[in-house]
Amino acid sequence: MALNQTEYPAVQETLVTQTLANGLRVLLVPRPAYHQSYALFAVDYGGIDVRYQPAGATEMVEDPEGIAHFLEHKLFEKEDHDAFDLFGQTGASANAFTGATSTAYLFSTSTQLTENLTTLLDFVQAPYFSDQTVAKERGIIGQEIQMYQDDPGWLLYYGILGNLYPNHPVARDVTGTIASIAQITPERLYQAYRTFYQPINMTLTLVGNFDPERVLAHIADNQAAKTFAPATPIVRGVGFDGDLSTILPYRAADLPVIRPKSAIGIKGQIDAQGDLEGTKYKLAIEVLLEMIFGDSSPLYQKWYDDGLVDDSFAADYIAGRTFNYATITGDADDPSAFSDAVASVIARGADQPALTEARFQRILQAALGKYYMSLNSLEQTANQLSSQSFNALNAFEVVETLKSLTLDDVKRVAASFFDVDAVSVFHVRPEAQA
Amino acid sequence: MRIQLASGVFLNVLSTNQFKTTRVAIHFIAPARAQDFAARTLLTSVLETSSAKYPTQSDLSAALETMFGASFGIGVAKTGAVHRVTATLNLVADKLAQVPLLAQGFDLLHEVLLEPKLVGNQFDPEVFDREQKNLAAYLGSMDEDRQLQASLATQRLYFQGNDAQATPSFGTLRQLTAVTQARLMAVYQDMLSHDQIEIVVLGDVTEEQVVPLAKQLGFAPRPELAFALIYRQPDVPVRQETASAHVNQAKLNLAYTTPSDLYGRQFYANVVANELFGGSPLSLLFTNVREKASLAYYASSMFEPFRQFSMVQTGIDAVNRDQVQQLIADQLAKVAAGAFSADLLAHIKEGLLNARQAAYDSPQFLARQELLHALVPTHQPGYAAYAAAITAVTKQEVMAAAAAMKLQAVYFLDEQEAN
């Protein structure tokens, strides 16, 4: 079989892509100088996917929050064994994670790659949920939920998301709540599984030291030997939320913290897709935030010198299926002064002294370097490829889009994204000592 | 390859084209003195934020951006009985950037480490005041991370009586607020002129290329240090401490004296015993405390050979405290009694070997191996030596290692009643 192989000289990488007969996408990046291989089996299904039309049904259902994460935990456990142990027996290291829009199962190994690939494909594609195992899992996940409740950074983050998205599940943590996970049953898990864990909705990504031809044949054989239900289109009930009218402009929480914390959120109003135009839009916002709020910005330096912010100050942009937003967060002695200062910058729209050509070129150069550096890690390479896999551009092509950005692109997104009506503020204050 | 540039100043070069980056680390190494920790930490902040050439953070950040987004930081750490100040610079490889970034990188390191911004003969007072205040705020808010709070408190309890070990590598808030300008300058001068210096360079580079760059840093010769790396804990009765805070999840930590040699048979037996006890997802702690009994969100153990120290950390419901502590003791007893299958031991070893192979894909790990090799003559950085030593560990050696672990401290962070 001839490999569908593309070279990317700018990043010195080779990418092999193949969509199998059952619809599963396979992405392979050989790295002969490395010692191990990293495999990631991802589903386009995450924490926000709590409203959908089950496969074969015509009505929408509403699942309890936290179901995608619960499913991820439960998939490892089978009737008579735990998939973790199968990886462990070869010395491979396995894990899984659930995000807002995807779930991924992964392992890394330096030996017995094909055996571990079989384990990965087989355990994810053979669900087993029972009343007993579901009940036990509530204890473990309940502990996880409680641990996050003790993390003020986490509470700040979900506080500002709750302000921006009162009616969208992205504001709810992927683990759910003690109350919501109590409603999860084996039936609900099977229903979600059948709907989303279809090969057409999944990607297998491998990066590392292997022979792509041999590995691809192994994966194709594994899939050909299994029977899958006919593919059904996935109908999701959670749509894009760019609605400014629902934003809660301000909330605060009193918590057992020592330092006050401040967060400013900006809700994205444009549903940027994974195509060239959408990718350009998202990259331009990232560059914009770096130019205005980054380490080398005159604004940051002034605020730091004035004691308004410290080095916990951070600006991030997150874009996913049905949402995108920026957060500007940090510890601050005076959280109101912090958020007022940030809000006044946003109010200027595209009229920002920091948006100069020289500064733009420098930030772009740095973004390029950071991207090259990220490719040192097999894990990061695979994660980037996988998360881009349902989009028109792959992760190695995104770098070309980055290079093509101009200062005008950045000014254009500043004019629309920096909208005072899209802004909200959340403060965490130390609770009064008893 | 370790090259002596001057007395007490060494360069370690690891040539590899595996990565898209070049990594440069400069380590300043001194015997651990608790009274210096806070000053050495404040020094890293002052140097990082202000030098003669880059007087503000913005200036330094702009220079790093121009160098293809190079990342740079200075930190502190302890390795056994020595304290380290380490400056690390990560650069895109010259071949990929098509610019001589490595030479630019050494220039930047020289400017930041050796040419601080001075006013008269002291550090810029504005910078000093601000960084002292920021660092104090940071140290003051560390307890917001409850797992870290519990870990540091456990070590304070266990190492009570030895300040250099009981104090974290970054010092305490009280020490920090006592640091004066004069003291900071004295600590800086002492570090520059007396610390042993180990420079590690890793990437697609040659010795011929790096030696002149490293020499240009201009570190003067200094007396060679003869320091003991290993800290040995005196035998004491088990210490207990309970603290409480507004937490939803309680923390129970246990600390053990763990006799070990450095990279000899006893060391490798300890590594395997720790992995079996609580170091991996296959371990007895993980499978029996977290998974089977569903009693903890996390339950793991770690082993530090330089301090002859092991620690178990768990996050639990406070009501289960006694049950969890008993279960932990049971798991250690099982390892000591050999109550584990040959299969499990084999899988534990395979896991260690696999993880070790994987580590050779990390520039950070490889650079650390160079440092360890420079500090400990018996250390062998290669995979083959590690694999042979782990494979040779017998069941009896694992049992003996677990039996030699002695519980000396129990720390409990309890859930405080809501007001």
C-alpha cells in the first residue's frame, strides 16, 4: 500500500495520513531519532456535549454534567480486568483526559508498540458499564471534584466562565458535580458511547520511533476484524454562544485565600471555524493579546512597576467548538484596580499604542520559535495534530498561516474582539477571618 | 564530556541532533545553608528582572522574542545537602532558526548573570523593593496549594532540627523580609566567586564551538569545593502533627528514613521498592488504596536518595484517616514480606525501563543527567547501565529495601469546621 505522505520542510517533519474504511482517521509522524512512541486515540466528544440526538433517535436528550469525563474513567474498567494493567504489563504508560470538546486515550512506550496499539484500540472500542462499577467510580470522581474545590485558581477560572456563559456548558467543569454524577447510569453511558464513539468521529495519532507502513497495516487489520454499527450523523444540541445579552457583568466570591485574585473575560462573538479564515482569526487574537498584555508590553511593565500586577499576570485565548473567549487573570492587592485597568485597555479597541510594526514582527518571530520548540515533545506534537484533525488545516500547516499574518489582521480583530459589551469581571476575595 | 574551564568551573557538552532546540543551563552550587536560601531566591528575581543592558523585564522579554521566543528563567533547588541556583536558556537550534542564536544566548546569559543593574554599589533599590515585596506575596500565598502545603509541612516535621533540610529551597517569609541590600549583594558576590559552577549545553553543537562561548562568560577560578551530597537523618521517635484549614479534601502524608547508597545496588533496590509500593499506577498504594478501596483521589510515594528520604502523599476524606494510615502501613509491610507476585515485580521493572527510555526523549532529563554525572562520580548517565542495574534487582533486595524504611513523621491536614 502506497503511503499518503507529506513532507513539511519548514518544520522538518513528515506526516502520513489515512482514513480507514470504517471512517477512522489515522495520522502518523515518524521520529527515528527518538526512543519511544506516543499514541493518542481521540473522540470529538467532550464536557460540553450534554445535549444531543442519540444514534438512531429523533429527539434530543439532556445528559448530566460530567458524563464524558465519567465515561472516560469507566472505559478502562472491563468485566474481568482493567486496561491499565494490560499497558502496565508491557511497561507502557497509559492515561486519558477529557476536555470541553474532546476525550483522548493515550499511551507511550519504547517497546511492544503494536501490542499496546491493539490494547488501546480494543479497550476504547469495547465498552463495559455496570451498576456496580458506576457506583464505585462516583467515589473516585467525587474525590477529584472535591480537590478542585480547594483550588482558588480553578474557582477564579470557572467564576469568570460562569459570567461569560451562564447558559452554555463550557462554563461547567468537565468533572461535573457530586449531584450531577449521581444521575449517571450505565444506560446513559451506553447511549452517549454509541452516539459519539463511532470511528467517523475519532482520530488515532502516533508520533515516534516506528515504521509507518507496518503500523498502518496493523491498525487497518485491527479495524477490519471488528464489526461496527453503520455510521450515523452526529446531531449536537449545543450551539455557538456569542450572545452578549446573557453575560453577567460582575460577580465575586469570598474564599479562604491569602491574596485577592482578579479575572477579566472577553466573550468571542464570531464562531471561528478550523478553516484558513477561522485559523487566521484565532492566531491574530493570540498575537493581539501577546502584543497588548505580553511580558514585553509597555503596559505590563508599567502595571508591574506600579504594583498593580505581579508575575502571576496572564492573558489567554481559548477557542473551541461553539465558544471562544479570552481571560486576563492575576493575583492583585487591589482586584478592582486590576480589572478597571484591563477594561480601560479593552475599551480602546484597535486604538492601541502597542500595535506597532516592529513589535508585531518580534512577537511573530517569538510565536514561530515557540511553535518549533513545542515539536520537541512527542506528546505536544500528537496533541496538536489530533486537536486539529477535525479541521481543514493540519497542525504543520498552521505554521504557514502564522507566517502569513500581518499587523492589519491583528488590528482588524482588535476592532471587533475588544468590545466593552463583551467584557465581564470576577473577583476572588479573602474571606473575613473568624 | 566534562571540561574544566578554570578551577571550580566546569563545562559539560552533550552533542545530539535529536531536538529542535539547544539548551544551556548554568548551575551555581554551594553547601546548603538555610540562612542563605531566601536571599539566593530573591537574587534570582532581581537578576531576572533587571540588568544593565536589560533594565526592565520588558527589555529582556523583547530580547528573548527577537531570539525566536527563547525561554529563560533562574530558579533554586536543593540536591541533598547542596543548594543550587540555576539559570536555564532554551533556544531554537541554530540550524532551524538560521541565525547564530547560541552565541547570542551566551551573551544574554553574561549580561543577566554578571552585569546586574546597579545604583552606586547596590542593586537598583526600586527593583530590590518590588521583587522583595512580590516574592513575599508569593511565599505568603503558597498555602493556597494544599498539596504543596502538606508536602512542605511534612518535610518541616520530618527534618526538624536540621534547618538546611527543614527549610524549603526558596527559604521562608521571615528570612526573606530580613534580607537587606547589603546582605543580597554579599550573597551575590559569594555565589559568583565561591560556588562551584557547572555549565551544561545540550543540542546540535560541538565542544569546539561551545568552549570559547563558555569561557567568555568570564567566571574566575575558585577553590574546588569538597561537599557532602548526602544528608543522613538521625534516628528519632515518630513525629506527629495535625493542622487544619478550610479544605474539602484532607491530606495525609507519611515520611520515612530510607537508607541508600548512590547508584549502587541499594539505590536500585530502593527505586524498585518505591515503584512497587507507591510510585506507579501498578503500585500497591494506587491499586489497593485508590482503586480497590476507593479511599483516596491520589496516593503515591516518592524516594529521594540524596536525603535518604521517602514520602507517601494522599488526598482523602478526613473520616477515613485511620483506615488509610493502616492501609498504607499494610502495603509497605506487603512489600517487606515479599507478598507480591513475580509478575508484578517484572511489570514494575518493565515500567521503570520504559519510562527511562522515554526520558531520553527529553532535553531536560538529559541535561539533568549531565549535572548528576558531574556531581556524583558513580552515576552513569547511559540507558544500558540503568537497565542492567534495574534488571539485576532481586525480590530479596526489594523486600530488604522496604524493611529498612522507617516511619518517622505523620502529617495530617484536617478539614476545619465551617464557621
